[in-house]
Amino acid sequence: MIFESLVAQVGQTLVKHQSMVVTAESCTGGMIAEALTSIGGSTAWFDRAYITYSYESKKEMLGVSEMTIQKKGAVSQQCVEEMALGALQQSHAKVSVSCSGIAGPTGASPDKPIGTVWLAWAIQGQDAVISERFLFLGDRQAVREQTTEAALKGILKLLKS
């Protein structure tokens, strides 16, 4: 697995913080969860994953508001922040990561070109959600891999701050 070393660091850090992680994924289609569960022992720190590709699944499974989808869109800061918080509410995890983006080759718009991805991270009991917009280069697979790497690095950064 291409993320093995990074995943091992994430796992060790989660165990150190006595935390489990939940993912809420759209454009990665479960790649973050697959990476997190690719090494033995991940049951100690991985709770579950939500792959919410459609608008309906984001609303039904994670509580993303209809207003957010209509006014901001699924690829937006507000949407991924609501996804991260919803994943925490629907799980036993203390840490969440969420993503939504345009991996391509279609679906782009002038203000959201291919490679546009929003990621968000949250910790149970903390009001602040950390979110960041990325513009990744490459084909669909490259965008998904870069999103996964950024998600994992973000978990580490969140827990070390």
C-alpha cells in the first residue's frame, strides 16, 4: 500500500490519544478508509466509514442540510464541515475526516475546476472544525490519491496540535 508508513503513524497517534477515527468520503469513494484499514491492528483505532457520493446520502447519513447543498454545493467548505460533524455524531469515533471534490474527468465548473477538493477534520467535543481547499493536479486516480494523503496528514496535524 502506498500510504503504509503514513497510516502506521496515524494509527500510532490515534492509539496514543485513545481515539478512533471515522471517515465521511465522497470523491475518494472509500479510499481513505481503505488506506486506514490496510494494516493490521486498525480495529484499535478505525471505527467506520461513510461513503456518501450522492446529495441524498450526505443529507440522510450525515445530516448535511438541504440549504447547504442548494446554496453552497456538495464541493464546499460548509458541506465538508457538516459531513465531518455528522460522521462524529453517527459513530463512536473521537476524530473525523471528510472530503468532497471533483476528481474528473467531468463535473468541473469555472469556479470549481477538476482537482478541487475540500477536506475537513473534527474532534469530538471541540467546536472548531478545520477545513481546507485543495487544487490537486493529475487524472482521477491521482486526485483521489492526493486527497487520501492530505486526509491522513491532516489527521496527524490535528492530533499533534
